Amino acid sequence: QAQLVESGGGLVQPGGSLRLSCAASVRGFSFYIMGWYRQAPGKQREMVATIGTNENTRYADSLKGRFTISRDNAKNTVYLQMNSLKPEDTAVYYCNGLSPFGTTYWGQGTQVTVSS
């Protein structure tokens, strides 16, 4: 059973930056498609960014240029660098992993609050 553990969330002022990390306890991490999703209060969960096995990336259109997803297969970790944060980025951020067998795993989420 895979386990994903997020860290790095917190309170940040508008315009600030945060770096989220997701440590994956899985075999064959490099074969997983990894992603970050977020869910704001009263809203549906939405895709933030994904990164494939060949490190190809995909972003929500509204976040391009501010957020960067990356992975370190040697550390079984995926990152989300978030810059120029806005109050509307406030949400619980979830790590997601899709195994080569089609099984999806979720982390427990980490809260990001952007407020002055």
C-alpha cells in the first residue's frame, strides 16, 4: 500500500512563496505519474499540476508561470514551488500518485493560507 505524506504548508502573506513536498512510500516511484491538487472551502478539488515519468509537466491554465512542479526520483519526492501567492490560492493541497497499474493514491493534505 502506497503512502503519500505532504509537508510545507502554512500561512504566507500575499506575494510570498511556499514549497510543498510530498514524500512517497512506494516501490517504483519513478513509474508513477505524480500531481498536486487543491480544494478550497466550498469548492471542488481541482488539478494544480502533474508531472509524468519522463518529467513532462502539465498545469492548470490559471497557475502557469507562478507554480512549478518537480520530482526527485532518488528521494521518492515530488515538489510544488508556489510563487506570487494570492489569497485565492488558499486551499488544502493534496499530493496524488497514479501507479503504472492504474491505482490512485492521495495524501492527507496540507493547508496553505495566503493572508495578510
